[in-house]
Amino acid sequence: MKIFTLGEANGALPLVRRIVADVRDEYDAWRQVMARYEIIAAGTRAYLGEDPHEVALRQELAERATRLDGLLEEIRAIGCELKDFELGLVDFYALLDDRLVFLCWRLGEPRIEYWHEVDAGVAGRQPVNQTQFPGILP
């Protein structure tokens, strides 16, 4: 586990932002393929075997899942955690008064402006201030 300062987490955002945007795009495409696959699979009969289109969709799902896994590994290698594919919600471990917390960022936000307790989740987001988290703030 990597513990980030506010400055380090904000410094990682250009790369994180690109990866998370790719995750969201890939996840959206995976969901669309899954919806088509479910419709076709629901209409098939086991004794007839798989339709070639069904096989192709299943293969595309597997390829997209593999790409998603690779992107998630890139996020983990940076040291942060992607919490929500659709929102592009990412948490960075940090210390506040000697306790572990998350610096919290969402795709579309210009920088990390929120934090929350590890067990609070996004609903517990609170604004970051320079006193709590020394680092780079505008």
C-alpha cells in the first residue's frame, strides 16, 4: 500500500485521469456488448448450440474484460484504487492525524479536493484543506 501526500496524489492525476477515462470507455463498451449478448443468449436453445454471433460476442466480452483487468492493474501499480467504473471514482491512501484515510477524486474534477474515512465511502467526502493535508493546493 502506498501512502500519498496531497501533492503526490495530485501529481499522479494526469496519468490516473487518462487511465480512468480509458476504464470508463472500455466499461461502457463492455456493458453494451453484454446487453447484446444477453438478448441473443436468451433466445438460443441449448440443443441447437451457440449461434456464431453469440460466440463472437462472448469472445469480445472476454477481450474487453482482459483490457479492463489490465487498466485496473495500471491503477493499482500507481498505488490508488478505482472504486467506481461509471463515476471514475479513485481513492488514494493518506494519513490524517496518524490515521489512514482516503484522498478522494472523481473523473472530471480538476484536482483532489476531498477526503473521507476509509470506512465512510464517497458519501462521507469532506473538503480537503491545507492544514489537514500539507501539499499542493491552488
